[in-house]
Amino acid sequence: MTDIQSLERDIESAITAAADEGALEQVRVSALGKKGSISELLKTLGGMSPEERKEKGPQFNTLRDRISAAITARKTELQEQALNARLASERIDVTLPARPEPQGTVHPVSQVLDEITAIFADLGFAVAEGPDVEYDDYNFTRLNIPPDHPARQMHDTFYVSPQRDGSRHVLRTHTSPVQVRTMLSQNPPIRIISPGRAYRVDSDATHSPMFHQFEGLVIDEVTNLGHLKWTLEELCKAFFEVEKVELRARPSFFPFTEPSVEWDLRCDRSTPGKITFGQGNDWLELAGSGMVHPKVLAMCGIDPEKYQGYAFGGGIDRLAMLKYGIPDIRSFFESDIRWLKHFGFAPLDIPTLDGGLSR
């Protein structure tokens, strides 16, 4: 009897000392598990005489029941302690004012840039970037723009301070210098788009001194104007989310392409304040393009006798105005929170071709 009482005291002490449910479970296993001390006592009943079994059986079973009850009570106590500790650590002051709703939105220009990038990525184009402050050589000379061209004049181009050698850098007037940098650093085949900021001395409802532009460049041995037309058609169908489009080509002139072509997109403007693409009897100027001039290829280290390609470009701001009904390009840069709330996009509104480009 003394041994049973001593065992019970030891087990109860271990139960009381258990600091958490894990430690309590170890005490339970050591006492009531298959090889626990109480279980081993119960196993000895089988080898006892009937008289001994009649005496010891109730003692052993009572011990087991008391220990089980003590473990259950301690487990409940530990669970309450854990809950109280958690409530204390996670306490909040419900009298504090609620946090304001997030105010930031994705700018329409950023959204359209992501949309265009997603479209061209699906067509196999890589994205190339370059600096906003550019060499005059890359911005003009290697693009076959002659020294007396009006675009080089101060009234059209932002020049920065002269360098020590007398040369002058410019704020790039287009993203075409990125194409030059790409041709100088990569061997054909080349298939890139170059979205980014550009700068020109111009400001009105449809022009801004700083604007956003995308340009594309494809250089290989077989590409032609038919490939260019198909690329622009796929761009328009995906961007304006219509099943079909119709493009009209007009001859034009750009120093860096030969032949040069401007593209118009069929649209319907019969309803005031609304424009529909892919139908109607109106035409909207879309983009300038052409086959890369052989002189440009040669000045960029590419053999014009072996390689040819096309280039195209358009305004990201203008596409945003057309798609989302924004009347004045100057609104893009005024930082009016009311305008941004109205035309902005949710931060997780990431454009995908599968899920839809626009909201």
C-alpha cells in the first residue's frame, strides 16, 4: 500500500509540475501508456492468486482513475492559461479609430504600359530599356537624322549642359535610342519593345513635354511589312478587346525607316463622346512604322545585305486616353487625387491576356 501511495504522490507531483500540454502528455504516457508505471501494475494482476487479485485489483484501478482525473483537470487548467495568455497578447483597443481605406491607385499610364507589355510578351517580344538622358549620337545620328533636321533644334528638343569635350546630351525625344543600344549590343535575330518616357518641347490638350511611348523592333533575315501589319493587328485586337480590327496604311516619311508607313484604325465616332473600334466609317491615326533603313542597320553594326527588319511606335498616353475616355493628356501629370481615384486601378488589377486586360 505504501508503494502505491508513493507512486501516486510522484505522479501527481509530475502532473502539477507540467508547464504545458506537451510536458503533461509525457507524464500521461509514463504513467498510463502501454509501458507506463500504472499499466505495468495492472499487468501483474494476471499472475496473482484470486485472493491477491481481489485485494490489489481495486487499488490499482482506483489509482488509474485518480491519475486520469488529475491529468484531465491539469490539461483543462493549462488550456485556460494558454488562452488567457493569447488573449492578453492579441488585445486591441476597440476605442481606437478604424484604419482608413487605402488611397493609392495604379495610374492609367502604368496600367496601359503593363497591358502593352503583356500583349507583346505573348507575341514573343522582350522588353528593353535605356536612359532618359541620351547621347545625341544615339538619339539622332545613328537613326539617320541629319544635322539640319528640325527635330535637332532647341525649339523641339531639350538639351542638357555641354560636356567637357563640347558634345551635348539630350532628353531623349523618343525611345528609339533603346533600339540603337540593342542593335549595338546584340546580334540578330532581335525582337524587342522599348516602352518609356520621352521629352519634347510641346504642351497642349493632346501633347505633353514629358510623355510615354512604346516602340517595337524586329530584325532578322526574312521579316517584312506583312509581319508588321499582323503584329499591329494583334496588338489592337488584344488592347481594345475586340474580335477584329481593320488597319489602313498611308505612306509617310521617317529618317530611320524606308519605306515608312503610318497606320489608321477603323472606328465609329457616330455617337457623341464614344468611340468604337473594329467597325464604322471613321479612321483613327494609330502608329508610325516602316522597314528599318539600311543606313541605320549599318551604323548600328548590322549587315543590311543580310538582315532586314521593321520598327513601329506609338504613344502610351494616347492609347490610355482612347481606351479609358480621358479627354486631356495634361490630367495625367496634375496629381489630382480625385482624378486618380476615378481613373486609377486597384493595385492587384494586374492585366493578363487570360483574365482580361482591363477591369
